[in-house]
Amino acid sequence: MSRSDNIRAAKQKIAENRATAIRIYERHTAEISALFPEFKRIDDQLAQTGLKIMAAALASPSDEAERNIEAVHAEYDALADRKRQILTDNGYPADYCDIKYFCPKCSDTGYVDIRICECLKKELVLASLEASGLYSLVETQSFQTFSLDYYEKDDKINMKRNAVRLWEFANNFVPGKSESFLFIGATGLGKTHLSSAVARVIIEKGAYVVYESSISMIADYEAKRFGGSSYNNEWDDNVDRYTECDLLIIDDLGCEVVNNFTLSCLYNIINSRIIMHKSTIINTNLSDKELRSRYTDRIFSRILGEFTTLHFRGHDIREQKLIKK
Ligand SMILES: [Zn+2]
């Protein structure tokens, strides 16, 4: 999913809301019209209001036109009142046949005048979250839910420093102008939690974030490279997002198989992002030493030279939680 796919998905959601609201309105109106012929007659009369106003406006002099228009409005109000009366007399809510938009501010169009409505902004965030690969994580793993209780002494001081640093990074994030990070530490020390927290803040600022494990990322490039006759354009979109996004989070670097193909993939992604000044966060369970022996100097020096390394230290949080239970 590219950024334009996210925008399309969000607009689609708003259009579906509008269609649903209109469908319900039409169903209710048909139901009531069938039961009460007077309601139907009034509805038909009301449908003529626009034409009547136009005709009234053509009269001259202008004060007569004004009086005519006022009369049409008064007639409209009386008819609308009568419609409501029919509904309430028969035990229906007065607004049973009104269109009830999900967002009354924009009538489910996504725009108020020419400005994007809050409801479309919200859908954009949701669509971006879903596309980022983080949908299930961000609900529970935010800066608000990050706890230092699981860290002790120096580890606690270190983690507090990491969290503050990343909070500042996320809140001051500017696409193409922010730094990159390498998170080093064993499993269960909060790397994924803080990555997800960062992603949420940045997505809410409207930036394009992609989160993927190194294994899945390499698999996407393999599908494109070795897909053979079943090759299709979707694979281009699928790998292009790794270089196009404003923030790429590569989870679990070190779990992928190392060969010439994977190494050149990794180098190309990291290198092209550095050249375009795009931010990347890499999570790994490997130590500095293991990273150095696993990856070529070309990749390793590129990462170390351009990325800020944050160490995650302590005791596995998942284990601690299990013991407490
Ligand atoms: Zn709206």
C-alpha cells in the first residue's frame, strides 16, 4: 500500500458512510410513504421547493420577489412540520426520515468548504496504521503505556533516556530531515514497544510509515526478483514502499537468511534512504559484535556512520509479566 492507496482507502470509507446514511434514509422514507399516503404527498410537494424558490425569485420588483421567497419558505416549514407530526402521531421519532450522517459537520463528504474534515483525517490515520503493519500494536504499545517499572538501576536510567530521546524524535519529526536509529538489545526489552509508539505519533502527524520484519521485507524483494512469469505490478508497489515511506521501521534484523541477494537488498534499501535523507529505525537482537561479523563492512559502516545507536538493557519484560501472574 502506497500513500495514495491510504488516501483512497480513507475517502472510500467516508463515501461508504455517506451511502449507508442515504440508504437508511431512503428505507425509512419508503416505509413511511407506504404506510401514510399524506406523508408521500408532502414529500413530493417538498421536492418542488427548489423550483418554486427559483420561480418566486424571478418576480419583479425585487421586494415582491423577496416576499414570494419568504412565502415559499413558510410553506416549506409548515409542510416539514406536518411530516414530523405524522411521524410522532404514529409513534415514530420525529427525525425518523431525516438523513443522519455519520459526520454532521461535513455530511460525510470529508470536506467542510475546501478544508479536510476531522472525520477524513481520522480515517487517514486509521488507513495509514493498517497499511503500516502496526495496526494491532499501536493500541497497546504507546508512549503512554510504556513503563519504566520493569527496569532497574542503570537500566532504568538508560531506558528513560531512550524513551525521552524517541519521544522528542517522534514529536519533532520532519520527513526528510530527521535522524535514523539502530535499536540494539535482547528480546523483550521494549524495542518493539517504543518503535510502535514512535510510529503512532508520526502517523498522526500525517507522515507515511512502514513497519516490517526484515524477513518479510526480503521476501517481498525475492518475490519481485524471482517471481518469474507470474510477475505483476503489485510487487513493484510492495517494494517501492520501503524506499518511498517517510519512516521505515525494520524489525528483527538478523533473523533473515544471509546471502548475496539479501545483503545487496539491505544495502540498497539503507543506502538509498540515507541518500534521500529518509529516517529508518532498525531493531535487532544481535550485539554490535554479531552485527559486525554477520553483515559486510559496507552495510555495517553505513549503519553505524549514519544511525544513532540506542542500547536496550534489562530483564525480559514478557518473562517478568509472566512471573507476576
Ligand atoms: Zn466530517
